[in-house]
Amino acid sequence: MDELAKYIERSLKERGLCVVLEDELERCWPNETDREKDIQSFAESRGWIVSILNSDSGATRAIFEPHSRTAGPH
């Protein structure tokens, strides 16, 4: 999990977002029942937001972004 967090952090610094594909999600969160909730908790604990997309084929992708990107103008 630490390696995934480091990878996401690097990607966020370089590109502003990070897409993690099904194989990595499954490796880190093998329990499909709680996977989305666990991914959300993982992201929130690091100050990120995550959008989780499920394809028709059953593959899942998680798109991580820094939490500050969601803030609108004040």
C-alpha cells in the first residue's frame, strides 16, 4: 500500500491526477465487497479525492486527484 501511495503522489505532482487500473486495485484491495469504501478511505486519509469507475466488462479504475482541485472560487 505504501508503494501505491508513493506512486500516486509522484503522479499527482507530475500530472495532477493518477489513474490506477484493476490489477493494482485488486492486489491492494482483494475484497470486492468493501473495495470502493476502502479506496475512498485510503484517498481521504492522504488528502486526495478519488473517482471510481466500473466498466461494463467488470474492470475498475480509480482516478486520484489532489483534494484542492475540487475547490471552487470563493
